[in-house]
Amino acid sequence: MLVNDTATVACEVPVWYWEKRSDTGVTGHIDVVQIRGDTISIMDYKPDASHEKKAPQQLYHYAAALSFRTKIPFERIRCAWFDETRYYEFRPLDAEVKLIRRHRLNKS
């Protein structure tokens, strides 16, 4: 991808962040990073993408880590996972809103 795709700028990019208050964190490697216009896409290959249940959460945390480390605004990041025939994409900013709403509803 690095050779044949001008949007791909990096592969196997390490990301991490650590929550000091709870002593927990996220570490991992983003398979592919692409830049198109002012949007950064972080992409993960999953062998059976249509049955992948944890990819959205994993990619959300990778987006948070990338934004935290690079200061790239969260709204400029897109997340995707794919296999040979399928491609799924979402905006982590939208996912964050849904997570916050769900959390607030559960507290009531």
C-alpha cells in the first residue's frame, strides 16, 4: 500500500495513551494510516471483517490515542476495518457521542 497508494502514509503505527488516575491505558498498532484532504483514516485489517465485533471499540481507542499523541483534532479522524471484500467506516466523534448518551441514560 505504501508503494501503490498515494493516500497511504504509514503502516504498523504504534499508538498508546495512559490514564494516570486509573492506571489503565491503550496500546496497539494501526495497520494503515491514510490522508485524504484534511481527513486522517486509520484502518485495521480483520480477516473476517463482517463478523468482527471488537473492531469499532479498538479503532475508537486508537483514534483517541492518535489524537492525544499528535494533537490531530478528533473530528478529522475516520476509522475503518476491512478484509478482501468488505470495508466498514465510521467517525469516532459520532461514536463518542453515542457512548456518552448511553452512559447518561444508564445513570438516570
